[in-house]
Amino acid sequence: MLNWLCEKQEPDVALCSSLATVLMRRSFGLTGGIASGKSTVARFLEELGANVIDADRVGHELLEQSNPVSDQVVSHFGREILNPGGEIDRERLGSVVFADPQKLSELTSIMHPRLMARIKELAEEFHSRQPRAVILVDAALIYEAGVADRFAKILVTWCRPEQQLERLMAKAHISRQEALQRMAFQLPAEEKRRRADYVIDCSGSLEETRAQVEALYPAIKRLAELESRNSKIGTGK
């Protein structure tokens, strides 16, 4: 939901910056420009053993028909946001809230507390089960929200701007102008690269991207183990 909100339109900075309340120093942040390869890198890291918390996926789960939050959203915005199967159509909901800042704020007030609580819950579960494991928070606007310093390290995915534009147009089925508008809402890719602790170049093939991730993962794993030991020393455990 966080990525969905923030990538669809100009981000609600108050919402995104609230991530600061649930991020832990032992976690790592994964971010990057829209359609830059972030989801692919997250998948590769997960395959290597990282525990990935996908903020976007958490939001989608909250909007599923079986979740009480879904009922509250439908009650507030009306059944016109539902698809024929009775589930919330995120595109329909987006067309409603992004046409009216007040409605976007109303959606944020419903979703935000549950989203933040769930991310915090997942992070705590991962840490309790595997204190020395890599915990990765996959979120689109880590830098824009000013929460980068809450993480042990930040990983940034990157690809060439023309690739990013083409990928976004194909992924979202939108025009070039619409894609450029969405990209403009985020911090420039070069600025994210400059601030990153680690940069993963997703301009090449999947095999080339995977090779970079596999080369990087041992260093991240060692850092996670070090952060865990330091945390125990700091708490006296």
C-alpha cells in the first residue's frame, strides 16, 4: 500500500515518514526508482535467505476481502470501488482518492495505522525467530520520507533512465507522459545512487543482476550478525 500510494501520485510525506516509528536499526532498507528493478532484487535476496517486508504487499493484504480493513474502506468510499467479484479494485480506488486530496487523506487515516502496525509486527516476528538474519524493508520512498538513517544500510536499485521509462510504461500500461510524471514524484535516480550504501545496477540481464546480489549478500549477512551482537550488548542480554 505504501508503494502503491507513493508511486501512483505525489507522495503523502506524512504517511511515508511515519515509517520511522517502525524501522529498526538492525533492518536494511531496499529502495530505488519506480520500475528500476527493486522487486527483482528483493526476490533474489529472499531466495538467498533474507526476510523481506514488502510495504506494498502489506497494503494489498489489508485491502483483501477477508481483512476487516477492507470492509471499512468499502463502507467509507462506497461499493463502486469493488470489482465484479466483490473485491476492492485498487485502480478504481486510486481513481477516486487521487482525484480529491481530502479523500486521499481519508484513505490514509484508515490504512496508515494498520499498515504501520503490520510492518512492525512482521519485523518483530523475524527478529525474534532469527535474530542474526537479514531483515529487509522494501519501500519506495525511504529517502523521500527522510528515514534512511533508521536502517543499518541502504540498498538502491538503479537502471538507465530510458530503461526505467520503458519498463514503467510496459508495467503500468501508461503513456510516456504519465510515466514521466510518476518518475518526477520521486527523488532522481542519480541522487539515490549518491546516497546509497550499496548500488545494484539492474540495467543488464537478470543473470547480471543476480550475480551482483549474490556477491553483496555475504557482506550484508555479516553486518546483520554484527548488529545483532551489538544489540544484545546494548540491552545487556
